[in-house]
Amino acid sequence: MTPAVTSESPTALAHGHRVGVALGRAVGGVLAGRHDQIEVAVACVLAGGHLLVEDVPGVGKTLLAQSLAAASGGAFRRVQGTADLLPGDVTGTLAPDGDGFGLRFRPGPVFAHVVLFDELNRANARTQSALLEVMEEGTVTVDGVAHRVPEPFFVVATQNPVQMAGTYPLAEGVTDRFMAAVSLGRAGAEEELEVLAGRRGRTRLDSLAAVVDPAAMLAARSAVRTVHLDDTVARYAVDVLRATRSHPRVRLGASTRAGVATVAMARAFATLDGRDYVAPHDIARASRATLAHRIVTAAGEAAAEVVDECLAGVPAPRR
Amino acid sequence: MPGRGSRTAPLRPAGPARGAWAFAAAWVVGVAIALLTGASSVVILLMAGLVAMAAGFVAAPLRLRRAGVVGVELPAVATTGEPLTAVVEVTGRWPVHVEVRVARPADGAVATAERVAAGWCRSERCEITGTGPARGRWDEVRVTVASAGRIGLFWWRRSFTVRCDPMWVAPAAAAVPAHTMPLADEAAGVAPGAPVRGHDELDSVRPWRDGDEAATIHWPSSWRAGEVIVRQQRTNAVERHVVEARRGTGDAAAEAARVRSAVEAAWSLGAGASIVEVDGTRIGEPHDAADPTALLRWAAVFDGPDPTPPPVPWWRRPVGVTHAEPDTSVVRTARWAIAAACLAPAVMVLQPLGYGAFHIAVVAAGLAAGAGLTTMRHPVAKGLRQSMGLACGVGVGAALIDVSAVDTPASVLRFVMPQVLLALFVMQGFECTDRRSARVTLAIAAVLVAYAGGIRVDDRLGAWLLASILLLAVASQLVGRPDRRPATRGSAAAPSRGVRWRHGLAPVTGAALAAISTVAGLVVIPVPDGPAQLTLPSFLSERREVLDDGGLATPGGSPLLGGAVQGPGKRTGGAAASYPGFSNRMDTSLRGNLGDEVVLRVRSPQPDFWRGQTFTTFDGTTWFVDEDAGLRTEGPDHAFGRASGDVLGVADGETLLQTFYPQVDLPNIIFAAPRAYRLLLDAPVWQRLDGALRAGVVLPAGSAYTVLSVRSSATPDSLASQGDLAALGAPAQYVQLPGTTTERTRQLAAELAEGTTSTYEVIQAIDAWLTDHVAYDLEASLPPEGGDAVDWFLFESRRGFCEQIASAMAVLLRSLGVPARIATGYVPSERDHIAGVWISRAHDAHAWVEVRFPDDGWVAFDPTAAVPLPGEADDVSVGGELFDAVAGFVTDHAPHLVLGGGGLLVVIVAGRSGRAAVRRRRRGRWGVLQDRFTVAATRAGAGGTEPNRDLAEVLTGEDARWLADELDRSAFSPSWQDDDAVYQRGRTVLVELEHAGRR
């Protein structure tokens, strides 16, 4: 089993790198194949963002989220989205305090380090909106009192984009809160064989131990934020954002928050690659993960293709 | 709709480029100028133009030789009038212009075709853009590949037919949508008629609609709005709009457009859409419009095909020429090249008209203003441009035209017409905004070159001609280049080094081939027969009257009474006119130390003696001109009768037409080939009895006059057949001998005449004897005072110059009773092969003997120079002359050429290494490495905009990836430090990558 990474590492960035690699290896031990998607997920964790996993059922969305949660250590809670799920069920409510007449705040499932929100689009719009504050600010306000969720805080949500009947499509404000979206896709034949033979898949989840503790994760996240971002590279990210806004087949381009997410993801990718600076290809890769679920395209257009076109139209910076 | 194409299609001419006809017109004008002036330089220009036009005609077939269309990809669905992109795969050479047309069989056998996309193809696979054709289903694609080659004057094309999947073209969405019925989707479990969102409603409330429950009325809003408003209940059910499509409306396209508009509106609201086709009262089954492709396919063929519009009768068709050339614009480089190509001819014309640097600068400024104004980034208004052009033209005209010089109608031709033409030429520069007018401008420039070639005779003509031809060729090539501005996207792979080298070499080989074919073509063209009678040039650069009627004058105009100006030791000084033969008395002991400067340039198809005077009377040392001044004619067109002793009249021989261009101030002697019968000179002229001509004005440098002479066709045989002339008898003055003539002179003559049957043989014998026994020597000793100069020369000194040799021959012939006299003038010693003129220098002043034959009159014999008899002259071709000129130039300037070539090579090498050094300094060594890396990846097929890591993917290999990361590190890492070892490894890796790419 992968040894746990502690925060006593020689340099902060090397520590971040080791955390990322360890997480990736741990998740890769459970989820068959899909290394790129796993890397995006790990980078999202390192960058301190929340992850949206979209795909048809049965490709391992929940498994990815669970293995990520298990490997990250800390408290883990799971919420299953349904139409009658209420905001209080997620964030927590005021409940009678024992025998007295006072009301005591009873924390909901979001008070954990890792929260898996399964089938987010089945929860109604009110419940989805209840997540906005906690995802952005890390606090839950009930009756005028703000309650902080533990650090690090990480939400993994899944949704099935195909079977839309009886669902509440995520509003732009909600999707924008997710740093990255990843679409798992089907595993290859070899990898399916691994799953069926029991070498990968849910059976391995039980034997997955946490590879980091919350403190080490926090240290890794702060290390990632120190990765150097050259101005020319930042300008590249800006140009890509602007390209999505002026693309003819896009109705709503990427927001500035999308740009912040792109840069954070790019820093995480650089850390995973063991570099102390962001290279243009980090931005390109991060853009593919962070922009596609944020932009609203004209009917029948694949957002991922649009992002690729925008990237092709913007010359990458070089020396 | 991808389709496969064929590789063979017939090559057909597609027509000339815009304005290319102007070159043909200019060529015809050039032919006229050549015929009128007889200038060899114009013939050279014409041949170069012919070669260029021929090359322009065959350049495209060479490029299209292997052209083929491998495939075409068109979108499966498209919209009328909206942009679409076609991907065409073309084999063969690029760039070529590709036009994609779609076609479908019409009712009969006639197919209709419409153009959908056109553009330049610069690589094997290219994207070209266009707009969607008319509504309907198109089954066939026709791809026309066209090119005008590198020269861009004449277009050829190949048309390929490609069969592929049909393309469905729908009309654009109409502004007014078709009738729509919003319905809740039953599949989602919501009953029909249940409240749903419509596209013109608020989220919370909406206007009343039939079927709404009374309970849903929102009374406060209704009160405020003045109409019934109901609460909008949001539902999560998927909505569906049912759109009505009416058949048989007569305009199926418009109905389809309305339906499309309605369906797209439904989609934009997130609802589904179904189409119900309604035919009168019959309502069809609703069918689902699943996706845009299905909708467009439906709209393309709904209610049958559109009727094809009836063909426009020919008298209603718009008038105008359809050009084969797709581009109309002139790029900035080309425009300035045109200005340069216009300036050279303008200078060529201005110089011989006597204008200096100031006027040339004025014209250059006018041309530059035109070029600058037509290449501005933001084009100025047409009216402003035209008025500025008018102002510039007027300014140039005002600077050039000197009204005070205009006195006669003829002077208008010289002092007004060329200047006005130049001003118009400058104005044309302001109109030169598109390719047609650019080519017209260049054609006018070519005509100016021809005009200058016709009027110029100076030795710089060759250089100017070469420069003009090169500039015209470069400018015309630049004008015809494909327009790059609407950049066509595509995998524009940078050419490999070998290809670049070949491409770089092609213009050089092309130019060399063109030059060779020009010379080769000129070889068969004879030198033109001199200026035609229409354009006989004649003018005086300055009018200096001679005071003494019919007498001789110095170049300054003062009467010349005695001999020439005499210097110490009886040798005269250097000026041309101080040759003693150009005076009333010629002392045979004088020669003069004559200079080397060019005195006369003569445009004439054949060389001849340019005779100035003849001398009949000899006193033993000095020859004398007749006293009689002769017959005065007023001019400007003088006609002369036969002179004393002449036999041939105007009708008896070939006409030799000569135009004389004095290059220095000359006296009032008219130099001309013997037997002049017509002279054009605006001054009184005396024809003396002996045929010599004297003007009433001196002939200053820069003047010109034209003479027509009768040319005898004498050959050795014809002269020999005329027998012994002494036996025929002769007028006494032509056989007069001085009293000092010695007996041994007569004996020598008799000895040389012994055994001969004709005078011609005697002349040959005397010539041979003189060649054997006498040496040509400008420093010969002078005869003793009072002695006979001929005796002294023949028997004592045996050294002398042409005057003495000619005198000796004349005396020997006269002693045999043969009529002979002395003539002086200039001999043509050199030929300017480009300008086609004969050159006489000061030291070509000469004296020779004329013998009077009964059939030919006076025939010139020269015991010293080797001017052939008129009948013996060779025919020369322009090409032969050009070859001689080039060969002469190369042999004369071999060291300069080698040095110049070497210098050019050094400059090129230095320039390249200098550029590399500048780039290295600006970009740093890692920057240069990055540039090379990018180029290598682009050549391997990358787009060029990707991040380095993606470029490395294209190049493949661990090393490429390593290098990409190092390059990124050098650019973006704060902790990066330049490391020599890393750099060296990077270089090695890059060289390997480049090497692999070349393989």
C-alpha cells in the first residue's frame, strides 16, 4: 500500500508533488484506466476546487469520487440527490436542544472534508442553491450564524447528462462553482478485463487507505498556490477566455472565475509534473477541464470541441 | 459530403488576367514605334515582351501539368447565403485557385451549377470558403483548378467532376416564424394544454391563453397590465412546439424558411419541436425535428424542388467582361514596384529631352505620391484621390512644359506633347488601385520605354533598357501574385529546404531562359532599315547663324577664312572641328592631334563614309575647295539635285536614311553619306557643285538632322567591268596635276598600271603597293619647304597619315588620267549595338579618295581604313548585334563583373549572417532554438500555435518532449539558469529532429 505522505517534506512544492502523485496512484489502483481523467481529478483536489463528474451510469463516476475521498483521508460524507431532498438535509438545521427550549444547530452532511453529492441534478434547485455558499466560501449560514466547514473541504458531484427526465438541470451559477468537470468515458477492453477479474473496481475500494491526512493536504494546496505563473502565460489564459467569448457558436462565454479556475488547475498540473512554473500546455490542458462545462453553446454543439477550437485559434506563448 | 475525384481533366484556357490586354496593346504600339524609328533597342524590347507574353501563356499549363483533385469535403447540410467551408485535396503544384461548384440534374439533360466556394490552395489539403447555394439537394461537385503560373498573365484551368454524397441546402431562417403550437410533452407525463413556458412570456406570469384555469389568474398583474395575466407555473417537463408547414404555397423556400425559424426558436427555448405538414385541409402526421441536420435536410427538399429561374436572355444580361483572375487588389509591394517601373521610363524620356535632376525629382515625387496615396492603410475617398492626382499632374506638367520654347507647330511635338504625356502618366498613378489599372500603367510604362528607345541614341540606353525591362518584369509579376490577405486556413506545411531552394532558383532559371530566348529570337530579326520617313528627327538645340553666306564657320559661328587653327610645329590642337580637312584649304602635311571624344552618333542601317567636303584642286602640298558656294535652299525640307560628276539619281539605287546626332559643337558642314538628295534641317543650306553641303547655321551638340542618300550597289565585279576609265576621258579639273609632280611619281603609276585591264585593278594595285611600302605614322616628318609632298611621301619618308596616303593615291590615279578627288569627313568606327547607332570619334576624322566611274559616279576608296564597298555590306541581325554588345561588355568588363559578382555574393552572405546575428542578439540563443523548434514542428504538420508540449507530440520521441520542456523552462521558470551543457544537448536534439524532418 502506498505509504501516507506527511507534511514533513523537504520543500513545499516537492511535498505537493508527492501528495498529487500518491493520490493519483491510489485512485489509479481502484479505477481502471482513464489516467488523464484521474489526473484532472487529482489536480482539482490539489487546486482546492470542487469536481463535477459527468457521464452515463456504470462507468465509475461514484467509484472515482469514493476512491478520491478515501485516499484524501479526513471525514467523508455522502449525499444522494433526490427531488425531495431539502437544503436543511444537506447543510444542517436548527433542532431542539435536548430537553430545553433552545435550538441547537445540527450540522448536515456537508460538514466533512470530502463530500460526495451523487446525482446532483436530481436534487431540486433550492437544494442545489444551498450548496453555493458552502462551495464558494466554506461556510454554512443558518439563522444568521455562519458555521465553518472543516478544512480542507472538497465536493465531488456526479450527474448523468443523458437521462434528463425528472431532473433539475444545473444552473450556470452552480456549474460555475465547480472548478473542473470530467467526463470519464468507457474503459478500454483491457481495463474492463481488470475490473471483471477483480484486480480493479469497487472490490479494491475497501483496501484503499488514506494516503494523506488533512494537514498534509492543506500544506500541499498552499504549495500549489506558490507555483510561478509568468505574465505571458497568464495572458495566454486570458486570450483563451476571450476566444470563448467571441466564438460564433457560443452563447455565453467563460467567466473570470473560470479564468481563476484555469490558472489554479494549471498550477496543479505543473505540480503534478514536478515543475515550479506553469507552462502553456498546463493552461491548455486546464482550459479543457475548466471551460467546457461553463460555456453555453448554441443548440447541438459540443462544448469540448468549441474549447478545442478556441485553443487552436490562440497562439501559445513561447520564449 | 466527402467525395473522391479524378486526376485527369482537359486543360483549357480560361482567359487573360485583368488588364493583360494592355500589354498586347502596348506591344502593338511598340511595333509601330519600331517601324517608325527603326531603333534596334525597341526591337529588343519587343522581343523581350514577346518572350514574356509567350512565357505568360505557357506558365500555367506547366503548373497545372499534374494537377488533380483527390477529394472534396462539403458540409452535409448548408444554408443558402451563409458561409460554408469546403475542404479540397489537390495534387500537383501550388498555389492554384480552386473553385467549387455544386450541380444537380435539372428537368432535362441540362444541369444547373452554382458556385459555393472559391479560394487559393497553397497545400495539398486546403479549406476554402464561400456561401451556400440555392435551396435543394445537390448531387455533384465540380472543382475547377485554375492558375496563371508564376507570371500571372494568362489563366488556364482544369475542371474535375466529383461524385459524392448529396449536399442539402436549406433556406436561412425567416424573420417571421411559421405558425407554432406549444404543447407540453406527453411523454413527460404532463397533460396537453397544461401551462408551459412560451417564448414571449415572463418566468413568473404570462398573458392568458385559451385553456388556462381561472384559478391561475394573477389579479394584481392583470390590474396593472390591463389584460388577463395568469401565474406561470414552472414545470420541469420538456416542452414541445408543433410547427405547421403548409404545402403548396407556391414558394416552398419561403415556407421552409419560416418553419426553420419556428423550430430554431423552439430549440433556443430548450423545447423540442415537431413539424406538421399541412396540405390544404389534410393534416399530416407530426414528425420530430430531432437535430439541426435533420431539420435542414427536411427544409432542403420540403414541398419539392424550387423551380429553376428561366434563363436570362442575352440582351438582358449585364454587360461586362468576366475575368479569369479572381483577385483584383494590388498589394503594397507590387504598387511600389510599379512606381519604380514607371520612374525608369520617365527618366529615360526626360534625359534626352534635356531635363536635369530637378525635373526628374518632380516626376519621381509625383509617381511616389500616386503610389503612396493608393497604398494607404485607410483608403482615401475617390474624389479626393482624383483631385490630388489632378493637382499632381498639373504640377508636373507646369514644371516640365516651357511655353516660351513653343514657336512652330513642330515644336509642340517636342516641347509640349511628351511633357503632357508624362503628366498624364503621373496622374494615371493615382488611379492605379486595382490590377487592371496596374497593368495598364505598366503597359504605358512599356510604351514609354519604347518611345525612349526610339528617340535615344546615347550609350547609356542599354543599361536603362535592361533596368526598365527588369523592373517591368518584376512589377508585372508582383501584380499577378495570388492575394494572400483573406488567409485560407489549412495545413500550410512550410516547404522543405530543397523545395525552397528549387523555388528560389526557378525565377533565376526562368529569367535566364527568357534572356536566351530573347537573344535567340532576335537573331532571325534583321536590323531595322533605319528610321521611317514619318518621324525624321530634325532639330537644333541652339540656333547660331553663320555670317558668311555659304562660307565655312567655326563651331562658334564665326567665319573661317583660312585654314584650321594652327598650333606650334604645324600641328593643330585637339578640338574636333580643328581637323584641317574641314576648311577651305587642306594642307596634307597637317593632321592634328585629334581627341577621343564622341563627335557623331549616326542612326543608320549601314555604315558609310560621312562625307563633309571634297577637294578637287591640288598644288603639290595643299588641296583647295571650289570657290562657288553653290545653290541655296531654305528648308526645313531640302531637296537636292545631282551634283557634278554624280550619275545615280533618286530612282537609281537604294535609299540610305541616316540621322546624325552631333555630340559636340560642329561647324556648319553637313556630314552625310554621298549622294544626299534630301535633308531635313530647319536652316538654309547650300549644295555645292561637288555635292558637299553647308548650312547657314552651325550644328551645336544635341542637334539632330536627317539625310536621305542614294546608295550605289557597286561591287568589285561591277566596278572592274567598267574597264579603264582613262580611256573614257574626264573633265580636266578631275585629272589636274600640280606642276610639282615628279617624273618618278608618274613612272610608279605607270608601273602599277602595267598589265591591268581596268581602273579598279589599278586602284587595287596602288592600294597593295601603299600597304606594302608605306607605314601609317601620325608623327611623320614634314616635307621640305616648296617641295612636292606626294613625292616626298612616296619616295623619301614613306611614312604618313591618311591625308598623305589619300593624296598620293589621287595623284597616282590622276597621272594615269583617271578622274579622282579627295573627300574628308568621318568614318563610323564603332557601333552601339543596343541603340543601333554608329559612333564616330574625333580621331575618326578622315580623308579618302573618290574615283568617278561612268555607271556609279563617285565611288569612295580608302587606302587606309577598311570601309567595305556599299554592295558588300553584310546583313546583321538585332540578335547578333545584341550578342556582340553583350560579348563586348563581358570582355571589356570581365574583372569588374567578377569583382561585382563576388561582391554581391559577399553582400548576400554578410546580409544573411548579419540577419542571423541580429536575430540571435534579439532572441537570445534559446530564442533561436525555440524558433527552429517551432519551424521543425510546423514542417512535421503542426499548426504552429500549439504549446511546445503539443509540438513535441507531432515531432514524436522522448528527446522532442525533453527539448519542449527545456524551452518552456527557459521561458517561464523563475529559477531557470542558462546551462551550456543543456543548451548543447538541446541543439543536438534539434539538429536530429530537423534532420529527421528532412528525410
